[in-house]
Amino acid sequence: MSKLQIESALEILLQSLQSNSVMSKTFFWNYLKVFCKEGFLVDLQTLSIALVEKQAVFLIDSIACLDYKAAQQLDILVLS
């Protein structure tokens, strides 16, 4: 995955979190599932950089609900 693709996906996730509607929250979790399954977690280094740049490190907690091993690695990459 390219950094641009990852950043675009993160933008969509962040926009869905800004709304407090049930539909937005449902979209967030469904999109996050697709995000995790479609290979966005393959390049964790690029993802960690994008999370820091977008100030979205808090999304690691949500990723942990779906893939805790990737979330652990992301935590390490973000902290280093």
C-alpha cells in the first residue's frame, strides 16, 4: 500500500468518527474491518508514520479490537 492510500483511508476513518450518529459509528467499524483485511496492516511502518502525521495514534486501540498483534507492533513503531 502506498502512503497516499493509507492516508486517504485514515481520513475516511477520522471523518466518520467526527459525527456522533449511530450510522457513522457503524460505518467506522465496518470500514475499519475492511481496512484491516485489505492489506493496510501489511506495511506497519508506513501506517505508523501516517498515524503520527494525522495525529490519529488513538486509532491503534480500535485496530487492536480486530488485530491485536498488528496493534502491538504499531504501538512499538509509534513510540520509537
